[in-house]
Amino acid sequence: MSITHWPDRVESLVEQIGAPLIQSRVMSSCESTQDQARAMGLGSVVVTGQQTAGRGQRGHAWFGGGDAGLAFSVVLPATRRPERSRAVASAMVVSLGDLLPRRLRVKAPNDVLLDGRKLAGVLIEQTDDIAVIGVGINVGAMAWPPELEGQAVSLYEAGVDIERIAVLELLLPPLVAAWSSN
């Protein structure tokens, strides 16, 4: 599905959220939104239609589902509060809760599970002054590599037919708020 309408919607979303967000970039494909966002700096949001070398916790690869997933990263001020990681995943659970007829939960430290299967993952990489928060969410995937069969699930498989950009619009504001809250 085409992402040609995404740049305007992402720019509008960044303007709506405001500080600390200041700029955005939409890419049809990239290796890692984490790397792209880090290069852009504080206040950046990078969204891609297809991530080819996403990474997860403890060096694991993230299967992005080709053009059926959503990957985005946002660069926010660093924090020394370890509960922020869980707060981001919890904000995602609350935001997605209205869409899903099933129960979502956070698997520590920051995965989102639907009926025990992984729906989304969050990767937070911090330096002294910035935190790059990357999110991968399975939106429209209907098939999985053999090693993920029975372990991963998409919104579509759960009965939610939604545009990937609409998922970003749903998740980004509460994610930024959860990270930035005192």
C-alpha cells in the first residue's frame, strides 16, 4: 500500500504534539528507523513503510512484516527513570485497547502482547542526553516466518483493519506524553 500521503500526516501530527517534537521524516524503506532518527537528533520522528534491518532487545532482529508493519522512532530527552520504558509500552496498551476485543498486556520490559503473542516491541537506546525510542508494530501481517509462527500476531489477525499511518497517529501522542511526564 502506498505511503505517499504519510509525510503530510506525520508533519501535521508532529505540529499537533509540539515540543519536544520539531521535525519528521518519512521513508518508503530504510534499514533502521533508530539509526535514521539518531542522525536527525533531538525532537525527530522517523517513520518507514518498510524496515529491513530493525533490531529488538538484547540484539535480536525485529521482523517488520515487509510493507504490512509499522516502524517508527522518536528522539526525546534522555531520562534516568527506568520506569519510562514500561510507561511507553503501557501507553501503547491503553491506546490500542479500544481497537481490540482481546486483552493486551505488557511483557517486561516493553513488549506488547495480545493473548500471549507479540503484537509490538519497543527498543529504547539512550546516551547521556538523548533517548531514541523505536516502535515496531505488526499491523497487517498475515504470515510469519516459521520461527515466529504462534508467537507473533498482527492487528489484522486480531480483527482490526486499520491503515498503518492511523496506528502511528493513535500511538505517537500518548508515547511522547508517557515519556515526557514527570
